Amino acid sequence: MHEFKQLLRDAAGALGISLREDMCERFFRYYRLLIEWNEKFNLTSLVEPRDVAIKHFIDSLTCLLVHNPAGGARFVDIGTGAGFPGLPVKIVREDLLCTLIESTGKKVSFLRQVAGALDMADVEVVCGRAEELAHQARYRASFDLALARAVAPLPVLLEYALPFLKTGGYFIALKGPAVQEELPASGNALNVLGGNVKEIMTVFLPVTGDERKLVLIEKTGPTPEKYPRRPGVPQRRPL
């Protein structure tokens, strides 16, 4: 087995996640496309095989440790960038329906290329801003799970994510240790938007030992229609 795939399989196994050979092969092809496209425009500053395997792919999969949805669930990855965490989750959970939201056109082109090259079914790549898409009937209150990684502070993320969720759905924010400082400022946003913190899980990445925090938030009620506010406002004036 190729060194990259073996590293990935061993690291996932350390977290209790089993990767089949075909999954490892998809991750390897994803990695090669990432490096190829990264030479044309900036997708990631991490290009070494170990860094991509652990700090992008395995890091993305940690969200399945705090909540692993039922088959057929629909999830949205907000501000997915180069596809993290949404595409790694979809590779491992082929039975989920995946929507990736990204506002940068070149990144959207890359994501569509990856989804096609990996022959991935039930992957929708949407070019747009979360603040606008969350008001469209097709997306509002339509998802069982929302994900976001390295996008914005938690109070801002809540306004992006919760409008997409059905009542009873879950939002997972993949964050670093500093999220503990963001939590006290998130109370008002949770109350206004209809959410409740269910769990905060600490995970240490295999190989590197980097600490991650997974914040699991339940959608407890409908979000008022005026949220999210227009693009840029949640960032400038968090709830």
C-alpha cells in the first residue's frame, strides 16, 4: 500500500474509524488533485503528504466522532474552501447527501472537478454566500447536519449554520482550543437562532497530537426569518 494511504488508514484507525482500500484510494486521488490545483492558485498552505493526510483529511473526519448521522441524512458544509470537512466525510459516509457551499468561483471549479474525478454521487457544489443561500426555500431548514471548519468565530458561525437546519438537526463546529473563549459570547446567538450546545468534545489528532474541539449544537426551534442577515453583517455585528 502507498505510504500516504497507509498513514491515512493507521491514523483513522487510531480514532476508531475504519477506512477501506477504495476509500484510501479516493483520498489519495483527492490529495493529488489538491496539489495539482494548488500550483495554479492557493487552496492550502499545507502541501506535505503527512500534513494533508492528518491536518486536513483526518481532522475533517473527527466530526464523525461527536455525531455520526443516520444513512440518507442530508448535510451541508458551509465555507468548505478546498472541500474540508465535507468531502472527506462524504468519502467515508457514501450514504449521506452532501452539499458544499463556497463563494469563490475557482474553489467551486476545483470541488466539482474532485467530485467528478472521484465519481462521487449525491454531491452538490453551490457557489454563493451562506447569508443568501439560507433564505432560499431549497436550502432553508432542509438539512439534518451542518458543518463548518475554520470559517469564523462561533457566534458568527451560528448565524450562518442554524438557518440551514431542520429542528432537531445538528451543527458541528470544528474548532481549536480557543473556542472556549468564544462560547460565552455565543449565548445570545443560540437563544435568538434556536440552538443549544449539546457537547464539546476534545480530540487530539494522531501523529501530530494537535488539539481540536468539536462543538455539537442541536437545532431546538425555528430560526426567525430575518436571519441570517445580509452578507457581511454577521461578521461585523455578531449577535
